[in-house]
Amino acid sequence: MPIDISTLDPKKNIIIKGAQVHNLKNVDVAIPRNKLVVITGLSGSGKSSLAFDTLYAEGQRRYVESLSSYARQFLGRLDKPKVEYIKGIAPAIAIEQKVNTTNARS
């Protein structure tokens, strides 16, 4: 049964309306906040487009906007995901693990 996402509370949900990034075709999604959420689906169904190219991209963009103009000048310009709106999302950063292979004994 479809839910009218306009009635949901952005304090309890991350609400995405009209996502049109890569494989996503005008998708509306409500993701509960403060819960472990898994995005599943068939290959090519838009999981990565939703998780990385929409959610993370918007969270990262909001994080960079919170920095001073001096700090922003050293960062690349971030494109806004093609959505009608996203509510209830906090600024986000990503931490990647990098392996230094210059010394085999370390």
C-alpha cells in the first residue's frame, strides 16, 4: 500500500521525493532515521544510485555547505542530486580504508 510521504515527519524519516538519478525514475522513498536500513534489489535496479548518488551526495553537499567559504574553496563543487526534495537528512562524510603496500612487513 503506497504511503503519502508528504505526511511523514522528517525528524523520524529521511524523505526523498522525485529522485531521478541514473536508474531511478521519479522515485519517492521514506527511510527511517536511527535504524539500520538495508537497500536491496536486482542488479541495475538503482540501489547504488539511491544510496550513493542521491542520499550520500546530498548529505555530503550539505556538509560542505556548512563549512566556511575559505574551506570550501579547497573542495570541488558538488552537484545536487536530481530530486524534487530531500528532507530529514543530516550532513554526511565518508571514511575510506586505504592500504599502504609500500612495505610488506607492516
